[in-house]
Amino acid sequence: MPKCRNVEECQEMAERLADVEARQDAERAANSPKPKTVGVGGRTKYLDVVDSTAAATTTTTTDDDQVVAKLGDTATIHYKVLKIGKRSYDGLSGEGTVVFSRGYALEDDEKLIGDHNFTFTIGDVSIIQALNDAIPGMIVNNGSDSVVVRRISITPRNGWEKNTNECDGGPGGRGAGGNLKVDYAIVPTATMVDQEACFDRTKLPFPTTYAQERRMAQRFDQSLIMEVRLVGLSSSS
């Protein structure tokens, strides 16, 4: 990128670059698979992507690799909870920064992929709503050389934010007190909420270390992505 000679020229170059990036994002959005919506009122959206690097390390715990996950089944997953990257045009695409994870060998207590995992019953009220909504329909192993990874959009109310009027900081919300975050657009009619009091530490999956929990406490009231591999399934029927 050529250097600019003054402030005005720098601004013009930045605007042209932003226009180019916006067009590229629009083209990618038009040519990419469209997210699917699930849950009551389409409250959760997800996108399946192929992870060709996962096949060699993913194992199953069921004899029937084609069993489809459904409500009431016991699922075992590897997951990453990600902060959405700036270039994500649909809230699900692109790279993201890991907030906390399990099974991907990214944490200090994991040396190899699959050292740990997370097991839960689909539909359990202790599980975040977005995960309960989006995991039905997944298959443990798709029978090919690659593994399908499901990227799930997690809005605060479908994740780790308490569903109370006091924690509703959106338009018409009743939150009171706390600090306004400044790393996203503020709605003029929004109300401030008590951030710590609205962080629901009972919802699973949840960070396993203090450092992870502090990172999550700064992000739970923003939209996040959960990237999920289904590595085991026990059918309820």
C-alpha cells in the first residue's frame, strides 16, 4: 500500500480501502453457504464447515457413525468459544480469537487433541440455549476424509447472560448501573447493566480456569461463536 503524503490523502486512501473490503465481503457473502436458523423464532443460527485436519484426531464413542443427534441424546463434543473477528460479514465466518475451549489441546491442561472433552444431555436447561438449539442434526462422523464442524452464533441471551429484565441493556431494557462497554455501537435508548451480576456462571460449558473466566466475563455480553465437533453420541432411544 503506497504511503500517503498528508492527512486528507490518508483519509481518502482509508475510505477507498474500506470500500474495497466492503465489496469483497459482499461478494463472499453472496457466494458462501447461507447460515441455517433453528430454535424458537429462529433465535439461533449456525453454519457447517469442513475441517479436513480433524479427521485423523477425532474419535467416536458409538457403533453407529450415522446416528443423528437429537433432543435427549448424550453428546460428547470438542469446542472453541471465539470472539468474532472484525472481518466476519455474517457473524459466523472468518477467524476468531479463542476465549476458552475444550478438547482442541489449546489449554494448559491439554497436551493432545482429545485429552479432554465436554459431555452433556441435549436439551438440559443447564446448557446454553444456542448449543441446545444447534447441535441436533449433527452426525458423529460424516464417513469421509474430513469432519464437519458446526459454527454456532451465540447471542448474549442464548449464551451466558442472565435472562432477566435487569440484565436487558438493549432498547427499552431495564438495566441499571454498571459500566458501558465501548468496543461496539451503543444504542441510544440502551440502558447500562451490572455486568458481573448478569454473568451466568451456572450455564455450561464454562471456563475451567480463573484466567479463562476473566476473559469470558469481558465477552459474555457480546455475540460470540462456538465451533463444535461432535465426537461421541449416545442415543436416548
